[in-house]
Amino acid sequence: MILLAIVCGLLLNTSRQNPIILDQQESTPQSKKYSGEKYVSKYSYKKVNDPKAALMTSNILHATSLEEETVAQFRGALITLFGQPQRTSQNFEEAYGYIIKATNSTGQSWILTAYEGPGGPAIGGDTEKDSIEEVAQDLLNLIEATKPADFEDVGYYEDTGSTIRYGCKAQVCFYQESTTEQHATDE
């Protein structure tokens, strides 16, 4: 019985020790998010450099599963699609943010935000605007189908004292958390 528990524990804990290799998986499990398939968006997206454009936005949907590597994949895909974020912070309760304008074929447009906040990666927008949930879901689908760019970042969660190192290299995404008395602000 003890041997069975050890084997089950090792099988369940392998994701922490082995990063996701996005291109080498035969079929990407739904929880990993990166689909590896072409996605045809209904909208065109463009990064907007006007912070005032995001004033009326709020969270629409959380963007990742509970698996930590998907947090890195989400940010890496945003870098692929839109370049570096408009804002960044070492405090991962507000790690980065993008302001994105979505436009459909008739010229109708929406302002979205893609960011990592206290609840993890998310997409926001003006919840009073018609069809915003559909547009946000389309952007999420595009992000999930986009190969992540190489990046690495280190930050902290002040409330837990955790230091996080995450990123992607050659489409292998990783997420490492350590808890110490001193974190990124004390260096």
C-alpha cells in the first residue's frame, strides 16, 4: 500500500519537475492550454499605447488553468502577438499589462486588457459594451493557439513572501516558486 502511494505521488507531481514541451507533445491536454493548432480569429488585434483607453475596463475572464506553466505560456504568447507589455512590475499581483484594441470586419471596435493580477492571467474589457465576452474569448483562443516567445521574469507575491521565476525558452515553459524570508524587494 505504501509503495502504491509513493508511485501515485510521483506520477501526480511530475508536472512540477518537468516543464511542458509544447511542440513535442503528441496531443496537448486541454489543461495545458497551448493548442498548437492554427486559429483563425474573427477580429484583428492591435496593441494600444494610450493608458486612458483602459479606464472603463474590468475583469471578464481568467485566462489559465490551475497549472502554473500555463501562466508563463500566456505571457509568452502575448509577447509573440504584441511585443513587450506596456507596464510591468516585480510585484506579481500586478506583473504586467497590455491594452489591446479588437476590430471586426465592419469596423466595430472594443478595448481589452490582457494582464496578470492577483488572480493570475486574465482578460478584461468594458463589460457594458455589447459582445465583449465573445471578443475576450476570441482573444483568449488566439493566445492559447500562439507559440510563446522566449522570456524570463522574476517577481514576488508580497502577501505570501513567495518569489516566482517563470518564462519560456524554445517553447518550453516553466514556473518555479520559492518561499523565503527575503524576496525580490529586499535584494
